[in-house]
Amino acid sequence: MTKTERIDHILERMMGIPQRDQAHSRPLESLVLTILSQNTTDTNSFKAFNALKNAFHGADGTIDWQQLVDAPREDIADVIRTGGLANQKSERIQNILCWIKREYGDYNIDFICDMDPLDVVNLFTTQKGIGVKTISVVLAFCCGAAIFPVDTHIHRICRRLGLVDDKFTAEKTFWAMQELVPKGKSFSFHMNLIYFGRIICQARKPLCEECPLTDECKR
Ligand code: SF4
């Protein structure tokens, strides 16, 4: 059994096997929401996303992407102000939408769910504002793809456990972990590490004396 498999088993014994919710948004909506969530809380990014939806919607209530692309950038920034970095995010969202329309002929990226997830990561990270975390979150949560997103918490825990080199960036950790995560476990292992980071292996004061992974940890 590999080290990652042992850790996965211990976490499953501790917290169970998280199941996916049914995906409830389209990949493009999910991508925009994930861009809005950069450097802010879920609450603020949802508020910004709903404000965007209210300001630029079509007759069916969904976002009218063309309206959003045609709108003055300052108007979009005003609408998404609650999500922070409003000027930067409004510029990036408009540029990404233009790229999608130019490359794929429509404001629709549903096709990414049928592609190899790592090919999608390589393709979409060519765009400013889309990092490996952003696109892998869309693939994992919206498409149900077998991909293991690495956020700041998972990056910290993987380094503490010695799964990756201590000097790795989050992006390097992402690529290394795609090889290490047990097959079929990308979603549950991701979710369990997130919970584990909240309740035990916290950023500032990890509760090592209560941790079931001390034998695996190099701290
Ligand atoms: S022993 Fe401490 S640092 Fe290591 S995984 Fe557990 S809580 Fe985190």
C-alpha cells in the first residue's frame, strides 16, 4: 500500500467517504463563479455571482454572456464589487469569455466534461485568471471529473505529510498529486483533506496531539 493510500484509509475511517452532490451548474457558470471566488470567501463570491446574474440575464434568467461581454468594464466591476479585486476580475472574465467565443464559437464549455481533465487544465491555464486550481475545481465539482484540486489547505497538508517536496509551489503540488491520489479517490480524498485541514491540521496551530496521521507525518 502506498503512503497516499494509507493516509486515505485513515481519513476515511475518521470521516467516512464523502459523496458528490449532483452538479447543479453549467461549466461556464461554474468557471465564472470560481474566478469570482479567488481571494475571497464563498459568501462574498456567491453574492457577486448572484449580482452578476441579476444585472446581466436573458429572458430565461440565466446569464446573458454577450450582454456581459458588451458591457462597460466599470459597470461589471461595480456589480461584482462584493467579491473583491473587482477591476481585475471583470477584465479577466470579459477576456476569457471573448476567448471562449472566438475559439469555440459559442459561450458554452460543456464539452470540457467529455475531455481528458488534464488536457483541459493545460488548455484553459493558457488564459490569464485561470490557474490549475480554478479549472480543476470546475472539472471536479461541475463535471464530476477524476481530478484532485489543490487549494492552499491541501497544499499545506501535502507538504507537512511529506507527500510532496516542502519547497513545491501549489501548482507543482497539483501536478505531483495527480499521480499519487489513489484511483477513484480524487473527490473523497480532496474533501476529507479539506475537512481534516479545518479540524486538525490547521494552518497556524495544527492539533498534532489529536492527529491520526502522526506516523505518516514528517513534522
Ligand atoms: S501530525 Fe500535525 S502537522 Fe502532521 S498531519 Fe497531523 S496535524 Fe498536521
